[in-house]
Amino acid sequence: MNDDPPRPFLDTNILIYTIAGPSDKSEKAEKILAKRGIISVQVLNEFTTVARRKYHLSWPQIRDLLESFENFLDIVPLTKQTHQTALALCERHNLSVYDAVIAAAAHLAGCDTLYTEDMHHNLHLTPTLRLQNPFI
């Protein structure tokens, strides 16, 4: 039996703040990343979109960043079960589909904490998953 505590799930904004330049948020994001959390493929996709559109990073820069995340964090796939769980979370908590897919992936990965700036701080989405905004 594995006695390790559950690792946190990281929303896209945690990864974004690591490239956004020096700030209190970037320091907190780096500390969260040091916990070696879990992300989903959707987080990688959202990171890519923001890195390209907002920060105007080149494709080689983005690939290097994605590779570093992939080497440091565990990545869970998006599945039909993720989608179905997300729809239930949308209905129950009035989340956007995109937020719900990330939350569903966190729940299905067995995480007890989802670090996010975009959803309701301290909300228990499931009996075992709590949202936490590390920037407040």
C-alpha cells in the first residue's frame, strides 16, 4: 500500500506564472511546482495557447518548456470518463466545461487539492477534492 500523501493537481495558471516574469505569483508557482504535482494534457494545451498568444514564445521555446514540464510532472490523459465526470461537475457546480475537465482529471487522478486561480477557493468539488487558490 502506498502511504505517500496525494500530490496536488496544477491548473494552467500555475505553469503560466513560471514564465510570466518575477513576481510574488511566480515565486509561489515555483514553490508549488517543486511539489512535483500532476497535470492533464488539457493543461499542456492551454499553456501552449497562452505561451504563444500572450507571451509570443517561439515554437522551439514552447517545446522546451513543455518538455521540462513533462519531465518534472505526471501527466494524465483525457478520457471519456474525464469528460463524463466533467459534465457532472458542470451541472453540480456551474463550472465552465474547460475548468470542469481539469477538475475531473484531478479527481480521477486521486488528488486532494487542485491549485487554481480560476475557480472558487476552498470549494469541495467532490468529497475528496478541494480547490485552493494559492495566490490569495
